[in-house]
Amino acid sequence: MIAKGQNVLIGENVTFGENIQLGNNVIIYPGTKIGNNVVIQDNAVIGKHPTRAKASILPEVKTLPPTIIGNGVTIGTSAIIYANAEIADDVFIADLATVRERVTIGKGTIIGRGVAVENDCKIGNNCKLETNCYITAYSELGDFVFIAPCVVTTNDNYMARSEERFNKFKGVTVREGGRIGANSTVLPGKTIHEDGAVAAGSVVTKDVDKESIVLGNPAKLFKKVPENQLLKNQD
């Protein structure tokens, strides 16, 4: 059964599972695959192809594989999910979030309000990406990663100057259980290792060691993560 609001546009060869709820003004592009028990709220756009700016460094792609939405997924009002994104089961994507092309999001992950996940990212299972955080292109987040509100990650050490930058773009890596506090900035190519933690407002200029807390600008070692805070000790 599909419950549809008004002005819903569904492209050719879209497939639906059972128990689908579509809000008003939803647009679903051709070929999109949607699982069972999925809720897509008002004004959401699913399967959109990227529009390339003339000055973009990304290669022009005429066609992309369709978007795949798993079972039990909720997609909030005015969220945009691009073509070639794969959303696993039980993911929650809040209002105004954007998930770009060639992104995978693992089972049970929460993508908060206004979050932007740029192209070619991999997000693990059971992550929490909170309001208005920014995940730069070519980043990888492991399972059980926590990203607090307004965190910024970056991938261009040359800040859009010089041709040398073109083959040196590198996103950030956050290993399993890594956590980044509110309003922190992580510089290109940096890795936060397993259970590493970044205190709020920090600027990460070096890799963060496993089970270590860093803070400050530039972020420096503060102390080890307490035993009761380690991922292995959570219920």
C-alpha cells in the first residue's frame, strides 16, 4: 500500500515495497528502489542527479545508478537524496538534510536536521550526525561515530588555489566509536582513530590517537578516554 499526499511525482521504473507513506510535493526520480515501511515527508526529493557548476572539479557524469532506500527508513521534510546514494535499513534522515551522490549510509544511522553529506562518502552503522554538521567529500565514518552540531570537516589544503590541489583532495576518517564535539573543525586527511574524542570548539590539525581526548586550537592531547566511556563498555 502507498499512501500519497498531493502533487507527488514518481518517475518511471520506481519500485516500492509495502507500507509506503509519501507526503505532499514529493519527487522521486526514475529507477529509485524503495523498501518496506518507508516514510518520505513533504517536499523531499529522491534520486536527484547532480548539477555540475562550470568551475567544478568533479567530472561531468551524464547518468548515475538509481538511489536505493532500505526498509524502515524515514526521510524528513525538504530532504534531498541524490542519485547513486544507498541508504540502509532503519536510517533516519531529518528535515533539510542533503545526501549527495555515491554516498552509502549504514543501518540505523541518524542524519540530523540540515546535515550535509557530500559526494563519495561512506557512513557506517549506528552513527549520529547532529544538526547542521558538514561531512566533506571523500570522507569515511566507521560504526557508532558521533558528530555533534555544527562540526565542519574539510578536504582541500590549498583552499581552491593552484592546480596541485586537484590530485590531493582527501576527506577525513573517523574510526569506529570516534566522537567530535560541537563547533569543531577537522582539517583535510586527518584520522580520528577508534574511540578517539575531540572536545567542543577544537581544531584538529593532526591525527587523533585511539582512545584519546584532544582539545584546543590546535587540538592537543588532554587525557585518555575514561574506561566507562569506551564503546566496548556501553550497553
